[in-house]
Amino acid sequence: MWYWLGQASVRRMFRSLVQQLEDYCKRSEPTGYSPRLGVLTLTPKSNLHYLFPLYHAFKDEEKFKQIYSEKGYYDELSQYFAFAGDYRSALLYLVKSYDSVDDATRKRVYRTAEGLKDIEHVNARHYINYAAKDRRVVMINEAFAKPLHRAFTLSLLADFYRQGFRYLAMEMLNNFSNHSLAKESMRTGYYASEPVAGELIRSALEMGFTLVSYEDTAAAVHTANQRDSVQAANIYEVMRRDTAARILVHASYAHISKKKSADGHIPMALAFWKLSGIEPLTIDQTDMTEESNFGYGRVIYQAYTQKYTLKEPSIAVINNNPVNVTDKDLYDLCVIHPPTVFQDGRPTWLSLGGRRLPTYIKPSTPSVFLVQAYYQNEIDNNDNTPWQLVPADQTYIPGSRKSYLLYLKKGKYKIFFRDINYHILSALPVEVN
């Protein structure tokens, strides 16, 4: 039984919510639906629409399984659940994209975990802060369907700023000429439109970080090696211009590996090291987060967290030296995230270390399906419309108080209530204090 799913009634509730959305999509034609759509997207007609990719994924399931492959389809779907504020379903669908692990392998992993000894766990944020003190470049990764990784990177920002880091380079940032790097909006980047990513970006800007977009703008036609080498060159250009620069780089998956792969691929971190002569400190989050990022890693995580009860993001050490419990040597450090604790269907890590308060929002009518909270000042500066803005938080999961639980910082917001067809039913000003 999956350790994070909780009680059977909770599982049924989530299945019913997703089933409600799937049934609606299959029996109806949602507004904006196009049978000709060939890619799942959040931005139809250059506006953000957080249910749009789910509509098409459910309505044209077989078509998109052919386009993406079956595994790719579930991976994509998991990401769009994360965008919509449904982390539990994001994890469920991510697992559907994994290869299965046989019972013999599973038993072997559990026996190995049981035999582990001499391992201690230290607070990951504190350890990383210490490890970064003499580094000019630190690279940390994320998995697209796990906003938890963005929340953890946000927790590092204040420590890094105090150390003298002034640049935050992010793979997710739009690197074309129409980008918005001085304020958060849909033009800041596609994955930057996920609400926790939005909070990471807003927090970095408020602290005084300069955002650096470094993605290869020709990635669609470049090889993997070309893409990673262009990314490395773009990051190095910052250091060439500012010889005192210290940079925190937030990338995806194995782009931050410092090892050449078996097929000869040189990932971005290694390409950067070769180009600049500066060895980055690299930190993996993807292997040892709940459900990991592949089937075998998922079993390792489950076995490990059954043996060791973790309450905070941690680094495993033996004799004060960091160890990677997955036996990978691709990264310098591996963050082990504890299993998520849920409150009324929402991860409690959405509080962002206490920066945000759990806030219950009562729906305006029984027809409400999605509740979104936008910063009032961003709405005021956008002609009082939310179309191209990124919510502070959003969810379609009703809580036990017949209200929707959002995590919001102190301040003024405009709450938009939408039906299952994404039509705005009403709006409500709310102040959190």
C-alpha cells in the first residue's frame, strides 16, 4: 500500500474528482476544445488556461498516447495535474509512466535498505549552505511534476543571498526576446506558470536576485549535446561579464550531472565545468523524493523511508561525509525529501516554510470547480484580468470544511471561482493577515 495515500476514503475522493473531470471531457465538448490540437498546452490563444491540457488529454487519450507514447502521455498528464494544484494526482499519474519492478527486485532492495548502518541525517538546507560557502556556482535540479523541488530551492534563497549569490539562473525561464524577467507572468516562462514556480520567482526578485534565462532557444532542432552546451555557454556568459558573479542554477533532472553518459552525452553541468574551469556544486532532488523519477528509484525511496523516519529535507552522511543512497555518482549531494503530509488534500509544504498561511476559501456557488488566488496588485496592473497572470495558489480539491484550502502569504488577493468549463463564476477580494 502506498505510504502517502492515506485513508481509503481520501483515495476515493481524489478518484472521484479526477473521474468527474474525465467524464465531463469525454461526454462534452469543453470551451476551446480542438480535435486538431497536436500538443498538450497551457496557453491556448496566448492566455493561461490550467484545465485546457487536461481537457484534451482526457478527451483524446488515444491520440495523445500515440503522439507522446503511453509513458510520455502519463508523464505529461502528471505535470498538468501539478500545474492545477493537485499534487496527489500528479504523483499517481507519474507512477503510471514507470516501468514495473518485479517482486524479487523489490525484496532485494528492501533487504539492502534493512542492512544499511552508520547513516545519519542532517538538515539539507543547513548542509547545502555550508557546502556552498566557497563555491561560485551551485546547481540544483527538479522534476517537472514536483513543485516540492521548487519549494525547496526557494528555501535556499535567503541563505545564498547572504553569502553573496546575486544571480538565479533557471532552465524554466523564457529565453526569447519577449520574456518577462523583472516580474512574474506567463511570459516569464512556460514552467514558471506553475504556482510554486511563480512564488520562487517572485521571492527571488523581492530579495534582489537577477534572473538569468539560459535555455537553448534552438533546442527543438538541436541534439541533446548541442542543447546542453548552449545552456552551459549562456550561464558562463554571465560570469564572463561579471567576474565576481556567484550563481544558483535551477535546472531539470540530469542536466546538472558532472559525468559523461554511457552514450557520450555531455550534460550541461559538465559542459559548463569544461568551458569555464569552474567546478559547480551539484545537488540532486529527483531520485529521493516520493515516487522518485523512475520505477527502481521509487522502490529505493519506499524502502529507505520505511527504515528511516525523516521529518525534514535531509542529506545522508557517514562519518560527516555525504553519501548518495542510490549509489549514483552523478551529483555531489542528494536531498532526501520526507513523504508529503497532506491537509485537506493539499501538501503542507505549500506553506513554504511558514511563509504562507493555510487559508480556507468558501465557494461562491455549488457550481465552483476551480478556485484561484491572484495577487491583487498584479490584477490591478493587468487591466483587472487574470488571463496572463500566474496564481499564487489554486486547487479544485474541496476541503473538509466544504471550503478550498489555499496557501497564501499575508496580503491582498482576488479570488476567482471557475466552473468545470473554466468560466469565471464570480470574484472575491480577500485579505490574509
